[in-house]
Amino acid sequence: MSQKPEFNLNTPDGGRGYIGHLFKTVLKRHDFRQYIKIGDDEAQRRFDAHQRDTKLATAEGEIERLRAELGEAKGEYDRAVNRASAARDEIESLRAQLALPAAVGRLINSQDNRHTDQPLFAVMEKRAMVTLDTHDHDRIEWYDADSGTTADERTTRRLEAIHAAGREVKGWQRYAVKDVDVFVTACFTEQGCIDFLARDGHNHTKPFTYAFGSYRNAEYQSLRNWLKALPATIQKPEGHKCPNCDTGTLKENNYAWHCDSCEFIAPEQDGELDE
């Protein structure tokens, strides 16, 4: 009786030897190499399928991770756009609120200051004050207490002639009148005074405008200088000539102003751009 061979099934050669011996002695077949090849091909196919499944699962996991990151990035982008839109709305709201102060600033920069440094323009009016005829006065007025009227120019000349002759004037009271200048209101610009008089001048006696100096008036001068700088501060550079290439014009894009010919980006506060 022949001895049964031993095979090390932990090695490829041992496995193939065992299968060959099995086919020869048990199955009585000699085509075991074909079956080994079929087995190897099937194993390779399964291995390749496993590798594909593993890679596919890894790829799908990576795709899901990228999708999550993309979703987070899109959310952050949307939030940034919303913040930018809110900021833009706030800027436009501030521009609307500053429209009148900016208009005042433009007038300050262009008006005639009447040879006065940082003038404070005021609306004044004349107010009659009764004084003695022996003191400084502007005119003599005769008043009829019974009718509550003041004599006209012709009557005043007649009454003055009677008074100069030393004769008594019955029914009339004689007053010396001095017109004094009285402050009504103040404006940063002369145009502001003109506009005020257009609205309310009928309520004042002989109104006029006057330019007062503001020497050492730090409070007024600070506000006036702020108004002067305001038009350039809030000016939109859109449509201005590009100061970089001198050929393109500035147009708004993504909340900034870009030249349509070069890469220049204009700061919003730039008030020195040429038309």
C-alpha cells in the first residue's frame, strides 16, 4: 500500500498538488489543470469585483462628503450674498438720509462767502424801537391813538411843520423811531436763507441776509467742514473716467466699481475722479 502524500495547503504549490492528487486518485480524472484555471479565473473575477465594489463604495463616500462640503460652501455663499445685500441696502439708506446734508455741502463749496472766513449766514429783520428825538434815530412817526394808524409821509411832513413852528398838534403822538437789526434764523448757506424767506418772509419786517463770521466757533466750524466733505464722501464713482488707464469708465459690479478697460477697482470714497 502506497503512502499518502502530504501537501502544504498554505502555499500555492501545495494547493495545486493536493488538487492534482485528488483528481488522479479519487476522481480518476487527468484534466485538473483546466479546473484549476477555471478556479483561478473565478477567484480573480471575484477579487476584481470586490476591488471594484470597494473603490465604488469609497468613491460614493467621497462624493457624499464633497456634496456635503459643497452644500456648506453654498450656504456660506448665500449668507455672504445676503450680508452684502443688507450692507448695500444700508448704504443706500444712508445715502438717502445724507442727500440733503450733501446738497448743503455742495452749496458751501460753491457759494460766495462774501469775503468772510467760514461764514454763518443769518436771516435778519428790522424792528422799530421807540427812542428820544435827541438820541440817534432813523425817523419820526406820528401816531393817531384814536384810529390806531400811523401818519403817511405827506401827513408826517405837515405835522412836523406844525411841530417845528411850536404849535400844538392835537390827536397825534410824536415818536422818534430807531430801526434795529434782529436775528431771525441761521443757515450754513445763503441759499438756505433765501429758501427760508421764500417760505416765511411775509411774516418779517424788511428781512435781509447777513454773513456773520465764525471765528473760534469750533462747534460750528466742525459741522460746516463735515458738510463740505460730505459730497465727495458719498459720491458714486460709477460713470467716471478711470484714473488708472484714462480711457475706460467705472461701472458697478459686485458692490464695487470696476473699470471696463483695465483691472482698476475704485474705492467708493474716492471723490477726486474726473468726469
